[in-house]
Amino acid sequence: MASETAVRSNTEIVREYTERVFNEHDPGMASEYFTSEVKWHGGLLGTIEGSESVTQMLRGFIGALPDLHATEQDIVAAGDTVAVRYVVEATHEGDLLGIAPTGRRVRWDAVDVYRLADGMIVEEWAADDLAAILYQVGAYTPPWRSGNHDPGGSRIGHAIGLRSRGGRSVRRSGLLEIGWNRAPTLSFSFPITPAITGPEGPESIRSGCPASVHAWSS
């Protein structure tokens, strides 16, 4: 078991990383906290490997949300792992998840789990509330927010290719579809470009089969 000093040190490192990289909007500083083979796991957004690639992803994310601020709500450390719950607020000023800037304020919950070794981040699991982000920029309306609660309105809906079909909102882009009755399948234009495939090839995405996302540097 790691000593209390080591656990406290890891907590301080994660807090400093959050403040300098995110709250001071300097993604270039991320490499000072990463090992060269760091792994970033983003759920549906895939896994990104390597300090340079993860830093590129952060540049795209923070560039789209230039006034982003993450406020710590809870932090727990045990052994080589630190888990943090944040409330994040920002203004959508750049391309985000393939969605053009809307100028809207967004606020969402995030939980990040970091694994550290020798004072460096070697792995991160990022669990951001993507549905909340998409809803607030008008790109997605969950069923319990349908009707008059849609913040995007027809203007944003038409701008990103949303349309109604059978009482639900749908976005099509090539083979991709977002509908509120299934988990969103996303394309996005960070410097990291995702490839999305289903178990039976691209056709299976249209049928709603589970898809995997892989990312690489463009």
C-alpha cells in the first residue's frame, strides 16, 4: 500500500494538472504531467495513446471551450489512483464533437480517474456527461426533454442536420446516426480523428449494433 505521503503527493499532482492545463487553458503543459506512453480512455470517444496524441486531443477540446473551468467537488486517493468529480462550465466557441460553435454556455458533470507512477500520469479514465453537453448545444434531445424543452430549436437542429422521424430526433452523416433511443454514435474533428466500426463492419452501425471507436493522430 502506498504511503500517506505518496497518496497526498498524487492528489496534489492531479489538482495542479487540472488547474494549469484546464483552468488556465494551457493544454501544452499536459506533457509535463504525462509519461510518454500515457493512455486516455474516453468511453465512446475511444482510447488515445501517447503523450503527444493525448495533448493534441486536449488542444482541440480546450480550443472549442476556451473559457472552460473545472470545479472540484470530491477527490479520493488510494494507492496509485486518484478519482475526482468535477462540475465543468464553458462557452462553446469552437468545433466540438463535429458541432460548429453556438456561443452557448454549457455545464456538465465529469468524473476522472487517474493512475500515477513516480509522480507522472500513466493512465486516465474520463467520464464526461456527453448527453448534457450535446443537449445544451442543441445537438441532441433526450426523450424526457422532448417537445418545448429542446434548447436548440429548429435553427440549430437544421444547422447540424437534425430532423424528426417517428417522434424522435435523428442526425445522419454518411453512415452515422444519432437517435434518442440508442447511445449516440459520434464523429468529431479534434486533431485526433476517430474511426468508428461495428462488429459486422460499417453497415452494422446503421442497424444499431455496438460500435467501437479507435483514435489516431491526423
